[in-house]
Amino acid sequence: MEKEEREKRCHVLVLTYPSQGHINPLLQFAKRLLSKGVKATLVTTHYAARSICAQGVGVETISDGFDDGGFTQAPSAEAYVESFRTVGSRTLGELVLKLQEMGSPVGCIVYDSFLPWALDVARERGIFGASFFTNSASVCSIYWRVHRGLMALPDLTGAVPVSIPGLPPLGSSELPSFLAAPTSYPAYLSAIFDQLTNLDKNDWAFGNTFEELESEVAKAMTGLWPVTMLGPMVPSAYIDKRIKEDTGYGGSLWKPNSDEYMKWLGRRAPNSVVYVSFGSMAGVIAEQMEEVAWGLRESDQHFLWVVKELEQGKLPDGFVKSIQEIGLIVNWCDQLEVLSHQAVGCFVTHCGWNSTLEGLSLRVPMVGVPQWSDQPTNAKCVEDVWGVGVRAKSDDKGIVRREELKTCIREVMEGERSLVIKRNAIKWRELAKEAINEGGSSDKKIDEFVERLLNVKSN
Ligand code: UDP
């Protein structure tokens, strides 16, 4: 089928929640579709769309009700979720109509699972709807089991580990925090359960992971849920190198000063630098920041630490001055550029799912310092399922102390386990690459999706 004909047959809208950890994988999915000759347009809010510039991918906007400042303008998380649902549904419906009138009818909406109302819009317009999960399958399966009543909420003392098919036993500090402490963020927990309510009504459900990585969970969930694993959604230049122009995500909400840190990294020996990031949402408490700061300074390793502008006030007095020889603090970076630099030998990460997948895909040994949400479970898998790093232990106050951080960094970079960790990291990188490369498990799933879209239209 000619390219033009394919593009006419299936125009897919890829709708993302407007935060970095959601934009990146969905934008990548849009690029994968484009590379297979499908017209794919990224849809996000007015506020987030200003930052997106990815080669080849068109961007359309809808409204979350807060067009000037996005989430930060909303009075509360509850108000934001509700406004996005009502205003977002209406404006998404209007967008589908507009595109139809412009002669570019939409055949399918692939939506961020965090925005489940998009399926109702797809149904109203008589087009396909597919949910896209940005968490690991392990985490989604835990939520799914609790939602379906197949698993009770954990014993809050954490004394009895929870047994979940396909996963090692999990203590309460290893479960997603919204489940371990259900009253901590009720709006997010209910949004997470909402995305599971209509799961079976979708034409497809996708997960940003790959079968080989979560094979035990995949087996345990066979026949129970419809989720297809088709990741990792990492720019092609860093993994399979098949999409020439795909050299970075292209949707960064903050602008990095690449020159500065790339030059700095260029002066370091291979595998000698600790790269530290707590992701895009940050919110690390001051006491924890302080412990990380002194732990890094005392670790005797060079380090590059992303501390977002709003967080810099949490650094201890005199710290920045005291690390001039050994450390560099930046507001933001192109994380893939950093992780793939030969100087980087360890990734101290909050274990957001994208960061975890990026660490795995670029074979960088990790030290997990999880903060909330799905991060504790991802950190558990990093250590005990994939063997690509260690999880730093926190004290009774939930703080990872400087000594512990130093020990973990040493363990990963030169300790007893470091060789096994490095070997595992290489293994998982190869498996990640195979999965998304031509004919790999994830690539085949994307092909099947594309073929079904094309064939339904031509029948
Ligand atoms: N990221 C980045 N530069 C930074 C920090 C993070 O480009 O300085 C990217 C990172 O590559 C990842 C995303 O931001 O793709 C963060 O997503 P993740 O799921 O790891 O964490 P979240 O920010 O959602 O907590």
C-alpha cells in the first residue's frame, strides 16, 4: 500500500497527560507509528504543547481548563483531574470533528491510561480506542488485582509480605505508595482505579514494557487482562537505531544546557561518574536532599546531579561551593545523552518508570532511591528481579542516610556484586534492543496493531 494511502487510512491521535514521564513514552509511540507509515498526531494540553518539537510528529492541542499554567494553576489535584475530564472530553471531541472536516479523519485514539474518559470520546465518534499504560506491567498488575478484589490492601505494618503472582513477595515499602498508604493521595489512587474500570472495553491496551522483561508477570496475567507489551519507548538512536531522525524525545518541558555538562563529562574517565536524578516531579524533602548531598560529596566519585530550580533552596548551605572539584549541579539535562555517555558508571535514580527503562536500555547500573507512587516497586525489581542495581534502604523516617547512599554507590560501581550487576545490565540492554528491533516481540505487536487498523478500513 502506498504511503499516502496508508496515511489516509489510519490517522491515529496519541493523547498524553502533560507531564514529562507521560509525554516521553507517548511521543515515542507516535514516532514508532509514523515509522510504520501511519499518520500519528500527538495531542496534549495547550500549556505542554509549547515545549514539544519532535521531527515528523504533528501536535494538536486540547484544554485541561488551565491553559496558561497547566497543573500548577489548579487549586488541587482533585480539581485538576476533574477539570481535565470535563473540559478535556469536550475539546478532544471537538478536535476529532475538526480533523474530520479538514479531510484527515481520525481512526483511533491511543490515550494515556491516566485519561480514561478519552475512550468515551472515541466511542461517541465511532472510532477505535486504545489505552496506553506508562507504568510497568508489574505495577499495573498489582493495581489491577486490588481493583478486581483479587488482592487485599496490604497489612500496613509491613510485617507480612504480599504474595503477587509473577513477582517476589513484596513488603509494604515495596508496594506502590498509593496502595501502601491509601489515604496519602486519594485523588491519584482513584484516578489509577478509574483507568482500570473500562480496561476491557478498549479495542487495545498497551504497556510501555517488553515481554522478556516482565515475562513472569505476563504469564501470570495471561487471559486475565488485555495488555500488550510493546516497549521500551526510548528514542531509536539509543536502542535499535532504525529511525534515523529519532535522536531524542523532543518534548522536554525544561531546556538543558547540554554544552556545560557534556564538556564536564568529557573530562571524566570512563564509568567514573555517578549521575543523580529524581525525575521531573521532584518534591524530595529537604532532609533527604541534604543526606543525598553529603552522601555524594563523601562518596569520592565525580557526580552530576539534576536539581530542579525550585529544589535548589533545599541544598545545604555551602554545599555547591564545597563540591566544585568533584560535582556538577544542573537544573535539567537530556537524560539519555547523559546516561549514554561513557563517563557515566552509575545512575542514582528515583526509579520513575521511564528512568528505569532508560537505565536498563542503556545498561547503566542503578541505585534506587524511590520516593513515592510506583517507584518503590520499580526499585524492588531493579534489585531483585532484573539484578541491575540495588535499592538504598531508608530509616524509620523514610530517609536514605548518607552512609547508606555511599555504600550503595560503592557496591554498584566496584563492590562484590558490581560484576554481576554489569553483566545483567548488558543482558537487559540486548533484550530491550531485540524486543523493539525488527521482528522483535514489541515490534511485532506494533505491526499487528497497524495492520489491524489498515485492514479494518479496507474491508
Ligand atoms: N528527564 C530528563 N532530564 C532530567 C530528568 C529527567 O530528560 O534532567 C526525563 C527522563 O529521561 C524521563 C522523564 O524525564 O524520560 C522522567 O520520567 P520518569 O518516569 O522517570 O519520572 P517522573 O518524572 O515521571 O517522576
